[in-house]
Amino acid sequence: IHSFVETKDYCGEFCEADKTFQNIYVRTRNSGSGGGTITSSFQFDKDGTYNSFGSISLTEGTGLIIAKVPFPFGSGGVTGKTVRLKFENNEINQDFRFYGAKVYYDEIPVER
């Protein structure tokens, strides 16, 4: 079974401004059914191409898991106006619980 959660395009407080996206924190759960992984990906500025964050391991413990996931383009983050996130699991007999994600970014002032 292929389960996934896909967000809408997120632009923060000011959609016209570029942002340097740093990382996200993902809230998920391992209910003790054996763990597994959640694969995560993102796209910027509605370009239609998903880029991989990598996998979030559910074997680190049982219960609520808060995983820090950095954007994979170096320590400076990556720049865009919007970001769309996707979290997936296609493992048989594994729970898939997703409670949310918090995106951290720095806004770049708009020149007028």
C-alpha cells in the first residue's frame, strides 16, 4: 500500500519574498509495529520536480518521533518563494502516522 501526505505550496507570511529554507522538523509516530521509514521530498516554486530529503527512520524509538530534516543543498539552505512537502511510506504492515511539519526559513527582503 502506497500511503502519502502532500502539502499545499507554503509561502510563509509574505509570498512575494524569496526565502532561504534551512530545515524542517517532522512529527511522526512509531506505534511499536516494527518501525520502517518515511521517505520525504520537496519541490520549490511549483516547478513540478520533487527532490529527495532522504528517509526518516521510525526505528529510533517507540512513540512520538520528532525528526530534524535539513534541506540537502549545503549549510546555507536553498532559496525559493514556496515549498511543497511530500511524505510517503509503501511498506506492508507498517503504520504511517504523520502529525505535521514545521518549516524553518529566513526571508530575503524584497527590493522595491
